[in-house]
Amino acid sequence: MMRTTALGTGGPVSSVQGLGCMGMSDFYVGAGADRTESLATLGHALDIGVTHWDTSDMYGTGENERLLGAFFRGGRRDEVLLATKFGIDRNPEEGARGIRGDAEYVRRACDASLARLGVETIDLYYMHRRDTEVPIEETVGAMAELVAAGKVRHLGLSEVTAKEIHAAAAVHPIAAIQAEWSLFARDIEESVVPAAREVGAAVVPYSPLGRGFLSARYASFAELPEDDTRRLQPRFNGENAEANATLLVPLREVAGKRGATPAQIALAWIQQRAEVWDMPVVPIPGTTKRTRLDENAAAVDIVLTDDELALLDPISAQVAGERYHVMTHTYVGPGRE
């Protein structure tokens, strides 16, 4: 079984690698993931000790939470550290913002997620994106009320600045900070990771495989399905994609010598950040298939040498293109400190 760790000071116990469930319902799935295989993958995750599952109310506009709810109806809910999020409203009413953090919305979003998931309590509830028109103290204060009401056990934040982390932690303990972190995205190491460590929170890296880039499975990103959202992201387009593809050479080199896959080496690198930073780091690679789940999980037993790290560490500084085509709602967006 997979090793476990605590998510921050007083946080819940988590497997050292989690499972991002988004792709089972949205964004990268093309015509759609196979529901039967997705449910089987969820069951297999528990069988091998991958107990930390990550979803959001905006994945599939609620469909991803309903998928997990269908699994829970068969039992095994108590084996899962269940994380979901609020804050991105994909169907806002006319005149309303697409990012919401006001207290009334927080309460309503939580109740809706509980209903879709078919559970009484959410183990880890994230603010998915910061509503910059609402004081973060109001948003986290409403989240804290959910803890007091027994609807939520622990709180998390996603795509936040160091200043926002400290402001939130002054209202209520924060168990986890979710952020993009991989060999292709290391900018959070400048201030976000230190701030998380200072407030006693874990870091939960999303897209630890660079949205699939670091898996090195595509000869060309022209192979992506027409409705795959990665086609909109700068790192996957034109000259950026061509330049970034050359950065995979050292990853393939290390993988070849190890008899591992590039994805496993990329995951081993992010898993090793826990030792580098002396704090819990729990990546949540996504997959819809049991075979990929096993491949990803095997990475937790790979320990990279100093020489291998020296080959891999320079990659991020050479990446071409932004993480998103619009960076407004990331932690480095306009008006964020």
C-alpha cells in the first residue's frame, strides 16, 4: 500500500500521491471518458492506497462530483480523503461574475456539492479561485462556518498569493494550498511554497505532468482532440510547442536509464519536493485508466540522484509560453500581490 502523510499542521491523513478526477468528466477527454473504466479506476485507486481524490463543482459542471457520488453509493466512502472546490461559476446569471467568493455563494456551493456527491461531509474544501472583489477574510470566514456546521472538515486554497495565504490562515487554519507545480512550472517556489510552509499547510500540485506534456506520449500536440482545452494554452501551440518538446530530452534520458517512463520520472521529481522543502507535497496526477494509475503510483518509490536532478532542474527556466491563455484568475493575475 502507498505511504501516507499529514496535510499540514493538524490536517487530514493523505496518501503521498493523490488522484485528480477532472479528466473523467471534462477538458481533456475528447468525446468523453469511459464511465465504466472511470469507476473501475476509482475502485482500483483505493485498492492500491491512492486515497486522496480531487474534484470540483465546475468539472463537467457538476458531473464529476456526480460520478464520485455514484461510486460512493457502492460503499467505501470512509476510505477516501475527498477534496472538492467552489469559486468558478461556469453558468453565471446575467450580470454575475464567473468567479465567486461571497459568503452566500460559498454556503450555496457547498450544499450543492454535498448533494451531488451524496455525502454528509467534505474532507477538504478549496476556494478554487480568488474573487478579488470580495475580501478573502469574508470568503474564508464563510468556509470556516461550514467547518463549524460539520459540512466540511478542512480548508484549502487554490491559485493564491503568499499574502492571501497569510490572510486566510489568520481567519482559519489552512490544510492545503493547491497550485500548478511541475518540471514545467516552478514559479510558486519563489513565495507561495514558503508561505504555505510558514502557515503549516501542505502543497497539493495539480498538473504535475504539465498537462500531459511531461508524459512525452504525443509525437505532436496536433494529435490532441479538437475539443481538448490544451489547444487553447500557449505552451501547446505553434513555436512554443516545438521549443518545449526539445526540453523533454533530459527527461527521456533519465527515464531510459532507469527503465521508467518519462511520466514516472516527472512525478518522482515533484514527489521529491517534499524532502527538498521539508513539508508535505502531495501531487494529484489525473487519469481515467487503471493502467496509468498504476504507472503513476509506482513513481513514489523512485528516488532521483543528485546527478539526475541536475539534468532535470533547469527545464522549467526554459519553458516557452504562459500556463493559461488568460492569466487573470491565477495567483500572478492583475492586481494580485
